[in-house]
Amino acid sequence: MRYNFSDLIDIEKQQRLLDSFCDAVGIAAAIIDLKGEVLVGSRWQRICTDFHRVNKQTCKKCIESDTQLANELQQGKQFSVYQCRNGLTDAASPIIIEDKHVANVFVGQFLLKAPDREFFLRQAATYGFDEIAYLDALWEVPIVTKENLTAILNFLVIFAEMLAITGLNQLRQTKVKKTLQVNEERLRVTNERLELAMDAGEHGFWDWNVDTNEVFFSPRYYTMLGYENQELPMVLDTWINLMHPEDRKTIVPQIQKYVEHAEPYEAEFRLKCKDGSWRWISGRGKSYELDENGVSHRAVGLHVDITERKRAEEALRNSEKKYRTILETTSEGCWLLNPEVKTIEVNAALCKMLGYSQDEILGKTPFDFVDDENRNIFIEQTSKISDTEHRSYEIVLKKKNGKDLHTYFNATTIRDESGEVLGSFAFVTDITERKQMVDDLRESEEALKESEKKYRSMMEAMTDPAYICSHDFRIEYMNSAMIDKVGRDATGELCHKTIYDEDGKCSWCVFDQVRQGKHTIFEKKDPKTGRFYSINGSFVARSDAPASMLWIYRDITEIKMMEKERVAAEAKFQKALKMESIGTLASGIAHDFNNILSSVIGYTELALDDIEKGSHLEDNLQEVYTASLRAKDLVKQILTFARQADEEFKPVQVDIIVKEALKFLRSSIPTPIKITQNIESDSLIMADPTQVHQIIMNLCTNAAQAMDKEGGVLSVGLTDVRLDANFTKTYEDLNPGRYLKLFVSDTGSGISPEVIPLIFEPYFTTKMPGEGTGMGLATVYGIVKNYGGKIMVESEVEKGSTFTVYLPITKKRTRAAPYQEEDLPSGAERILFIDDEAPIAKMGSQILEHLGYSVTARTSSVEALELFRSKPNNFDLVITDMTMPNISGDKLAVELMKIRKDIPVIICTGYSKKISEETALEIGIKAFAYKPVAKADLAKTVRKVLDDQQEEQTTGRILLIDDESEIRKLFIKKLAGKGYEIIEACDGKEGLKLYHETRPDLVITDLVMPEKEGIETIIELKREFPNVKIIAISGGGRNVPGAYLHIAKNLGAERTFSKPIDWPELIKVVRELLK
């Protein structure tokens, strides 16, 4: 009789029965006919449906597994187990009805032992599976013993055959009775086998009668908890009471749903053993005997002891957590490779080193990040993975930006329990900076050798005699000049005996002072020759021996002979002091006159603010204002003449200065001298106005003095010219470009040719004693040269001279506008205004009150100090005159800041020699202004100081590391007053300790110290605290000056400073770093 297996069974019922069985035993199964059609199947594993069967490569392996199993069954094999290349296991048995192979039973996928996690991790990386989802699917795959597998397969085969035979019996009515007997026997055998399989597989079976609440527990159920068979009551409460209280909260509600809704039951929980310990159990169940409402009246299931699996999972999670923590927190790069040397894991530190993202590195080999030369190193090292457990080597990688990354690899081979290589792991250290530092040190050593070579060559080339002696006065080295002076090479002899014919140490010897590090110069007459020498003694440090002394002898006999000439020069200097007296007089006049002008300009500005625009009165006030400004310039000219003004470079309108100078000269030169001017330029130059005025005055005064007997014409011209290369190549001081040409000519006595080369020399003069200092033209020459210009002279005796000056043009001039009221910055702060001149105090108060400020004015510095002392917090700013009775402005400022160190102070002065802007800033004064101060200038200065005061409220903690206490005291003096907290350390070792304890905001460290040098300190700080801010200071390295500062910069110091320190710049840098 011909038939197909599908003709013999009820597919729908078969599917339900297979579902129930698979749910109960927790394994996937299917029945497939000989055509390959799946008739029924249940509990397909997600790892296959979601991953292996989806990916083309892994699906190919699945098909290979199916084919292999089918082929073996076709060949008559009764039981076939095959581990597919995807890491899972399948099994199959044939369904044979009356010796006819009609279908196959497939069981799987499952595992015969705990999964090899690393294998599946590599598989996820290879085929691009999501690692977490893939592993989650893996944990769902059951682990089945071979014995259990045989029982399950036999059961399914027999069960399928039973159903098929039942169907066949329906086709063969005549053989019904015999078929039933066979099936009953097979069913009995199957049940026995099932019970045996459950006992062998250590599965606890249970059968629950919901109506009576009675539960049948298999013997294994009791033994897995340490009880004797049937030692516990066979009711549901037995199971619930044994359950862990925490698990009971979630499991009991599940049981309720399981019964009421006939939902499959699957859970993991802890049961208490007889000895009081807890075992993890995996429970599964299925509802049967449902009534018309779908409520279950019976349920069966299995309990499996999964304690060991849980412990393994927990250990795995802890291990993975520790691994992840180390991987992500270490500053070292971490590189994990599989046996094929492909990357399966890297940490963030390595990605940062190379400049690639993690995805750009994964799946690649280290060969992708090296050039051909370093590729050979990797090939050699990776070939040792199987033979050598640990490998350390240096190699140069290529960063994403193409730059070289010097690294140190510390690699370890990874093996499984059987010793098979799973891959390798390497710590990768960036040694680029270290390599650079080594190269720098090597260059320093080479430079030192070259320096020593140059030093010896220099000593030999010196015409001055020189020698080096040891601490016990023995000559170690003599240069050629000293050998000539002594008459022989006296190396090894006593210096005092050889040079001075003294039996013992010379009475005048300064050896001890030099040994203490003091640079000493003194004069000594040689008793043998009678010649005078300037002797220069210096310290020669040695790292491997006591220090030596270098002595250099310079013959100053001729200099001594020139002492008489020096006396003559002193007389000239005394003449120059006369000009100092004039300057003192001029400064007094300037101070008083500027006070007067302050009131005139200030009140004029106030009046112009309130007057009707366009009226005659406004025109008159504008004339007063303009005249006051000219008077202000006149005061500057007086100071210029007296040589009291400070150098101030800015764009200068030379034509205005020329015209003002000629007006000034007209009243001071004889009337027979005619002055003509030809002003054709309105360009600007970068210069100090007072120095430009000085040039014009000196040249014109000399021209006038050349004509004072006979009279003549003094001509002054100003024009723009362009000097080309043909002209400038004759004069090395000039470059091609646009210049301002100033010429001053006279029709006087002229200069003789032999004198012309000397006229720019200091103190040279052709005038009679008492008529000149000889410094006029020398001063002009120095100023012009400093501006990048050139001065030339043409002269003919008895016909006159012409001096021509070329000065570089910076830009065209812009003409000044008359006084106009403008929108000036204002405020509401409280200001204390102090000036001993009542009109100025009143005027200043009115101007500031117009700007919105609250002003308290005082004309007594003593009274102002007492007011501030009584109410120090009532003022936001103090403006004080400099020259006042009792207490001068600078001293008043100091006293005010003693009371309240953060009070900003502005000093105004008509003129004072006692204080300069630099000195004022050093003592803490915020601004410095010369009277008369215009309203606009005062408004802007006040606002700027108040705004800057708010910005300067910067504080911070600074760790100062220097082995010299005096240097530390100086730093504290300079920085503590600015509001910073200073933490002191005398060397790098103490500095590192204090940094860990205090965590300062900034580190300032010397580089040359005895205990731990600054370079070492910077390396350790930057390695442990990459974001630490560091300023490095040094007088130079011990061997090559400046080398240590260069190394410190390469190691990450934000700024470097050479000693002596530029304090304003350092304070500025500190403020910027701590903002």
C-alpha cells in the first residue's frame, strides 16, 4: 500500500502535541518528510531564526548541517548527531513505518556543553551580529546531555510512529487490533524511557491537579533539594514554601495566570534545600484539561537545577565588568586580536592615539597602521604568538593625519584551557614625547661637546692671558697668551708661585668669594712687569670633581693712562648737569601750569556741554578750548626742551611739530636771521613727539648759531619722497619705500671737510667752552637711527650747510576736529576725588557728576585719608592729584590700599619726576594721567578702571616649586598681592606630594633643582594629570642655556620664562590661565 507520512497523521493535532512536549522539555524539534517539507515544528531557537538563517554565510552552514543529517539517515543510520559550523548541535532519527523510511525527526538546535563564549564573540564580530542581542539568543539555547538527547529523539520518533501507525490503522481496518496492541506496547516503553531519560537528565518532573491541589513530584525533584523521595507533602504549597521570598513575589502571580489563562509557564527561581542552602531552578510547564472557559485543570512540567550555570554567569559578568573598567579607564592603549591577527577590541585611549574611531579599527590588522619598514616588525612579532607568551618591542604607527606615533607594545598570548591560541592582547604606550625628549637631550649633549670645543678654541684665540686652577691652587690649564706671559706651560704648578712668586696663598686672593658663586672682577698690578691687569674670576662647576676657578687677565695699563681724559669728560658732564637744573625748573613750571590748564579746559568743556549750539558764546568758548590745547602742547614743548618727557611711540603729525617749533624759535634767535619754511607733507611717522621736536630744535638751533654774527637765511622744508633701490643701496641703513624728507639749511660759516666725520660723535663740539655740550647732533643721530631713518649733511665753508633727514612714513595724517559733545561712558559708582587745588576739585566733581557718578571731593590728602579710613566701603574708586602737601598722591594710594587692598586708584599730575607710569603700576595704581585731562579722557579712563577692577577679581591657588627661598619670597610678593594663594615647595619631590594633597589651579616650577628636577616633575604631573596648567622658569639648563625651557615646552608647559623674570608679562599670563 503506497502512502505519504502526511497521510497517516493529523498535522494539527501533531503540532499541538509537539508544542506541548517541546515546551515541557525546553528543546526545539520538527518532523520533516522525505521531500524536505516541514510537517510540524516547534520552539525554533532565535539564534538561528534571527541570526544564522538570516546571514548568507551562516545560513549556508545551516543548510550544510541539514544536508549532512539527511544523507546519514538515507544511508540507514538510526541516530545522527551533527555539530554545525555555527557552533550549535542538531540530531535526527528516521521514522520507519513497517520497515519503510517515511520521514525524519529533527531535534535542535541545542548545546551538549556550556557554550564557548569567546567563539560566539568572534563569530558576532566576523559576521557583524549585534554582540549583546546575539549573546542573549545564545543563552536561550538549552544544554542537553547525550543521554537525554537519545531519550527525547526516541520519544519523538516513537510518538510520531505511533501517530502514523494509528493513521495507517485507519487505512487498514483489518489490522486495527494488532496495530493498537503494538502502539500500546510502544507507548509503555516510551513512557518508561521518558522516565528513565528524566532521571538520567536530572530533571524533576511534576504533575499538578489544579482542582485537588495535589502535585506529583518525581524522585529527582526531591533529591535535587537533598530530600528523600516523598519526604515532603505532595501539594502545591510545598513548592511555594520552599521558594525564596524575593522570587515568590513574582512567581506566584505567574502561576495564577498560568492556570486561569492556560499560558505557558517558564521561570527561574531559588528553592531552599534541606541543609538550608539555596539552589537555582529553571521551571517550565504546560496547561492541560482546559474547560470551556479556557481554565486549566491540570498542568505538567519540569524543574532543572541551574545553580552551576548561574554561578558561572555571575562570575562571567563580574569578570567582564572588571575587564571593561580596566579597558576604559586606563590611559594606555589596549589592542585585542583574534588568531587571524584581526582586531576584535580596542579602547578609547588607543583610538585617541591613532585619531581613528573604534569602528574604523575593528576588523583590521595592525599591518593597516604601519609603513613598509615597520610592517616587518609586526610580521616578526605576530609570528611568535604561538611560541612566545610575552613580547615587548617598539614600533612606529601611522596616525590618521599621517603623522608618526612612536609606541611601545607589551603583548601577551591568550590561550584556552586546552592551550589553543585564542588571540593576543597588547598594552600600547605612546612614547612620542619621550623619544623627542631623548632626541633633545642627545642634541643638548652634542651641543655641549660643540660648546666645549668652541670654548677651548675661544680660549686659545683670546689675546688676554687666562688659566684655570683647582681648589688647591694648582694650574689645570693655561691658554697660549698666559703661557707667553709666564714664559712656559706651568700646568700642575701652584698658581701663586708661578705667577706672583709667592710661597703661599696671595694675601689679596678672592678664591673663597668666587667659590661661593660670586662673579669677581678686581684690578692688580703685576709686581714682575709693573703693568696693570683687570682680573676676572669665575666659578667652573664640575659634576665629577670639586669646582675650579677661571681667571682671565686683561691688560688695562693703557686704560689707566687714559684717566686724565676721563677727567676732561667729567668736566663736560658737569656742563650737562646745567641742563638738568633747567629741566627741574621746567618741571615745576609744567606742574603749576598744567593745574591751571586743568581748570580752564575742564570748565570750558562743562560750559560747552550746556551752551546753546551755534551761538557767538559757543564760538568764543571753542576759541578758549583751542587756545588751551595749544597751551597744553606748549607745556609739552617746554618739557621736551628740558629733556623731561618719557619716550612714547605713536603716529606723529610732523608738520604741526615743525610749525610749532619755528614759532618757538622765532622769539629766541636774532632778528637778522630770516626763517623760511616749505611744508608740503601731511604724512605721519611712528615716533615720540618730544624726540621729533628735539630733532627740529637741535638742527635749527645749530643753523641759527652758524649765522649769529652775520645773519642769513634759515630754511626748513618738509616733503614726501619715494626712495628706490638704486638710492638705498648706497646706504645700508635704508630700505626702499616712502619717506618723509626734512631738511634744515643755513647760509652761515659752514663745516670744514675734516670735521664733518666727527660731528655726530658724543661730546664733540667746535664751540668755545661753556657754549655747548657736544651732545646735540649725537642725540639727533641716535633718534633718527632708532626710527630706521638716515641723516646726511652737505656743507661748504663760508657758504653754509644743509642737514637732510629721512624718516619712514606710516600713513597720512587725519586732522583733529574741534570739541564736540559725544556719548561718553558713564556709571553710578562712588568716587573720592582729591586735589589740593579747590577749582580743580570742584571741576572734577562736576564732570564726574555729569557722567552719573556719586562724587565726594576733598582738597586735603590727610582729610581724605581719614574719611576713607572711617568709611572704606563707601567708595568704588579714588582719583588723586600727585603733588600735594603732607601726603603725596603715590603715598596716599599706598595707605588707602593698606586699608582696603582692592580699592582702585587713578593718579593725575601736572608733572612729577617722583613717579612714572611704570612705578605707579608697580605699587598697584590702576591708571596714570597728565593734567590737563580732557573730559572725554577722564570719562573713558574712569570707566575702564572700574570695568577692569571687576574683571580682575581673579583668585586661585598656585603651587610654587623652587629650591631658592629668595626666589619664592619674590614670587609671593608679586602674586599674593593679586589675590592668589601661594603653596610653596622646595623641590620637585615635595611639589608632587603637595599637588596630590592640595590640587592647585596652577603650577609654577623651576627646572634645575637638587632633589627632583623640573623636567621630571612636569613629566609625572602631565602623565597623572593631563589637564594640569604649568609655567616653567629657568636661568637655563646646567649644560646648554635655554635647552631645559625648550624641553619643558615640548612636555606640555603652557608658558616658559627665563630668569630674570618679566614680571608684568608673567602676571598677565597667570591671570589668563586662571580666568
